[in-house]
Amino acid sequence: MKRSSSSSIMCSGALHALVVVSFCAIISCSTAVPRNEYVELTAPRRRNQPQQNRLSLLGTKKKHPSHKAHFDTLSHHPIDISRGGSHEEQGGIAEVTTPSPPSMETPIIPAATEIAPAAPLDKKSNSFRLRLNNNVTERVLAAIFLLTLASILVHQLGTSGVVAIVFLSQWAMYYETTKIVEDYYRVNHDVRTQKRQTYQKWWWFVTATIGCSFKALVVSNKGGWLSGIDPGMVDCVTYGMVTLGLVKSVMGMATTSAAGPEAFRAHLGKIAVIHFVLFFTVAQSAFWIMTVQTFGISWIIYPSLLVIVNDTMAYVFGVLMGNKKLIPRLSPKKTWEGFLGAMVSTLCVSVPLLKFVLARNACCGMLSSGEMTKHALVLGMFVSLIAPFGGFMASAVKRAHDAKDFGTLIPGHGGVMDRFDCHVITAPFVYLYLREFGKIVGMTAATP
């Protein structure tokens, strides 16, 4: 791989640092005092305690002359609310007075409730800024570390490094998504995953990986060490594994000790989620392998940078101008202002970014300025309008299973699926677009 590709990856670290930051609300609570309109309770006063701090529910300390007769009747049963100590330290026992019923001469003043003063605005804003700075710092450091690691891997291994990253990301996305589903059923329905179900889960993953990713590697590796493998044989192996998985799944439901509608429903629900995750992650990301083998690493880096720009600007415009919710039931923080602002920003940077990425690529000289602008705008429009729906779908999966993030592998970001939910949507489109227009743009079997 050329050094320009590595530097292109490093340049995306600063952009990736501004991804969505979660805001925390500050709630101040106030304690209400029980209200009594006919009893004045005067708490004993300690030494050096100001007189104005004594609790008075009536809001006045002036007694009517008729109060004396009522107090005399209660003087034989005083109420002591002192907190310990001698009579001299506490200033005497509590005094209970029962005022006369309301009259024109002695109006009753409503009870006063002490409310704790609200925290100053400066302290709240400083606390918010501190948490925001810590979160941004955490996200920046994590993004720089991951991008540096990926850059070194790709620089040393070239195309093989990209293929290795694809396989690792497929495993991580599948593991994280299936884990939140299993946790949901275990916590809410007391359905624990058995060993045979774990074996079946990974059986389906291996089957999909062989049928999609490995076959893509075989088909696109022309003249390489895998060129001797017949793609038709890979299809036969995949079909055999699918058949065995189907038989095993049915027999497992029929022979389980808890056989019944509820057990069947839970098992089929998990199977449906597994196959959806395999299609969403493994099947789509397999196109990355075909793209890098056929057209080069530059066409992996460029769409990834467009997605990073779109995510970043959606957050920036959403925070600064966000008012109208886009899809509040699935993703409450997404706004129309962020969506449209990200689209305009992505289209603006798509052309100069493509020129920068392809600056040292051999096919760049074969492209006229008009052709490069057209292809950049097409890819930028797809990233802006369609790729965000990958994130919306991922949000729906998380909300359906009461999960905030898919994982905690990447500090400040969540899991691998949280970072690749929009990227996997672009992988098939980029390959199919380049394959159809490859003759026009002069990109056939480009090498890094």
C-alpha cells in the first residue's frame, strides 16, 4: 500500500473524534415540609443557633391571647422532640400551641415551605463542560489509537491487512449484536442460552463467513494463492452447512425438555435475529473484500471518510441548530437540522476529498475533472441519504432489547457495531457502482 493511503487514514482521526457525545441532565430536588394550618411547632434552639432558623409552619410568632387556654389543657402532656442532651443544652422541650379557629380578628397565614436554593448556573455549566471535555478527550484518544493501529496494519500487510480487519470486524459485530439479544431474554424472560444454542449460533456465523466473505476472497483473488479453489465448491460446502444447521435446529426444539409455544417462540426469535445480523453485517461487509481486491485500498478509505464526515457534521448541526426530531421513536437525538446539515457538508467535501485520496493513484490521471466530480457527488449523496439508515436500524435493535450501546470495547464510542453500522451499508453500493462504471473511470484491477 502507498504511504498516501496511510496518511489518509491518519487524517480521519480528528474527524472521528467529534462523533456523538451523550449529554447528562442535572436534576435538583427540593424537599417539601408537611403542612399543618392549626399547629405551630417551635423546635428547641441550640446554643449559637440564630432565632430566625427555628421552624414555624404558620409563618408568624405572634400568639393570640386565647391561645393560653388551649396550651394549658395540653401542658400536662408536652411533646419532647429534642435530639438528646440536657434541658439546658436544648433550650427546653417543644412548645405546642393550638390556635383558635379562624376568625375575622385573627387571620391565619398559610404555612411556609422551605425550599432548598437551586445550584448556581455557573456550577452547572462548569460541571457540564467538565464532563463534555472528559468525554471528548476519551473519544479522541480511542479514535487516534484505533486509526493508528489500523494504519500500521494496512501499511505493513497491504490488502491482506484490510481483509484481516474485515474478518475481525465481522466477528466483533456479530458477537456484540447477539449478546445484547441473549442478555435481553435472560433478564426479561428468564431464558438462558444453552450450550447447544451457542454452538448453533457460531455454526451459522461460520457458514455465512464461508459463503460470503471467503467466497468473495476466492472470486476476487485472481492469480493469487486462492485462485485454484473452485467457487462452485465453496457454494456446495455452504449449502451442506446450511442443511445441517437446519436439521440440528429443528431437532433441538423437538427434543428439549421445555418444549412448548413459549420455548419455540423464544428460540425462533433468536434464530431470526441471528440471520438478520448475518445478512446485515457479514453479507454486506464481504463486499469490502471484493472492493479492495479489485479496485484498491483507496476505494475503502474514501467511503469510510465520507461516513465519518457525515456522522460528525450530523452531530455538530444537531447540537447547534437541532430542533425538529427526525425519528424520535427510534433515535430521539437525531434531528432534521443535523440530517440536512450533514448532507450539505458531505457533498461539499466529497470532491476535494476524492482528489486528495486519489492524488497518487494511477487511475486519477484517467479521470477528468467533470467525471471525478460526478462520481464524488454520487457517492456523497448515497452516504448522506441512505447510509444513516444503517444507524437507524442499529438504534432500533438496541431499543428493542433495552441496550444503550452494543458493547464497551471502544471507550467513549461503544462497541464495534456502533462505529460500523453506517459503514456496512456503503460497502455493497461502492463495489457495484465501481463495477458498473469501472470502464468509464478507468479502474480495473487497481492495486494499492
